[in-house]
Amino acid sequence: MEKKRKVQQLIEAALEAREHSYAPYSHFHVGAALMTAEGRVYQGCNIENASYTPTICAERNALFKAVYEGERNFEMIAIAGSPEGPCTDYATPCGVCRQVMMEFCDPKTFCVIVAKSPEEYMEYRLEELLPLGFGPANLKG
């Protein structure tokens, strides 16, 4: 499948995941769709909690689901997030999510897509969003 169509399908999956968001406090709804190197897709949404700290972002939700299923090789993630209603903003991953991506993804090749729609999106490599990131390679002697 050509890359553009693959990206658009991943964005559509992120927008669908956004519909499952539980955000009664911030009213900022986020969906993510993570694609493995083999083409499997894992969706996640943000889930808030009244005490805030246990809140989980959509990106980590998708990554943890995939890791639980035994996946370790990831190609790209699409993220769609904005206040309630239609997706009108670009929502980049928070620092914690970027660090978790660094644990499981090659920063030079892993593609992070932030989208408003399948037609309006921006692409980044993880290393652009987390320059000089610290990951597993830093701990190998």
C-alpha cells in the first residue's frame, strides 16, 4: 500500500479512537493509532482521572496495548487531538509519551503524524520531537 494511503488510514483510526476518549476535566480529546512494522494497528485514547496523575495519554495507551500483545517493532503513530467537537488543532505528544516512544521505537525512522484530518497533517521523526533523547542504546556499553 502506498505510504500516503497508509497514513490516511492510520489518521482515520486515530480519529475513531478519539471518539472513545474520557476527558471530563480537560475536555481535550485525543486518539492515537500505532502501526507496527508488519502493518497491525493498535488504537488508544486518553483516559483522565479526577486525581490527574493516573491519567493516561492516547499514545501510551496504544503503545502499551501493542507491547502487551508482544509487539516490539513500530513504524508510525498518528495522533488526533483537540478540545471537544471536530478535531481543529495539531496535538503533539507530551514529553512522557515521547520518552515511552524512545523506549520502543527507532528515533531515526519512527514517524509521528499529528493530524486534524486525513488531509491535514504533519509528519515528524521521533528524533525531531525528542532531540538528544535518552533510550535503551544509551545503556548498552
